[in-house]
Amino acid sequence: MAVYVHKAIRLINDQIEWIEKQLLLEQQMAINDLPKEPMSFPKQLTWTANKVDLIELLYALYAADCFNFGRVSLNQIAVNFEKMFDIRLTHFSRDYSEMRIRNDQTPFMDKLRTLLKERMNRLPLHRIKK
């Protein structure tokens, strides 16, 4: 029986190694697809909603590992948001702590979901012609 257990462990380790190699290849492909020069935006975007709404979005995207395969710090994402949206996110972790104790923890995300669904249902479907 011990022989079968050792074979099973070896098989699992081989599968883990294969998965890790696949993830590494995907990361390398994603890095190679990035533009060599930094992108320049023609016009600065300014965040005009509440700062706490952006913090809610920031934490949601971080929780979903949306950037760099989840291998990026919350601070790095916040710095990029600050540059991209021309806003200061000082003390965003304190704001997050306050968000956690409010009755409705994710009002902005709920609003976004509702508005997107309404828009999808309002606009006519466009069919692709062959």
C-alpha cells in the first residue's frame, strides 16, 4: 500500500510542477505582450465620484487578483490609481476599516452592478452578421 501512496504523491507533485510551469509561461507571455514604452494617455482622468467609492473598487479588484496575477501589493495598486485618476488616497486602509463596519459594506459595487445590468437590458442587442 505504501508503494501506491508514494506513486500518488509523485503524480501529484508532477502535476503541481506542470501547473507552475504553465503559470510561469503565461506570466512571461503577458509580460512580452506589454508595450515596451510606457503608455501615454491623451487626457488625464479625474475621479469625480466619492474617494471611498474608489477605495471600494480598489479593494474589490485587489481581492479578485486582477493585477499582475495577484502578485502586487495594495499600495502599488493605490499608487497607480492615484496617478491614473488624479486623486490622493491617503489613509485608504483606515477608510477600508470604516467601510467594513458600515451596514451596507459595498454600496458602490452594488450600484455599479445595478447600473450595468440596467444598461445591458436597455440597449438593443446587436447581432454580428456573417
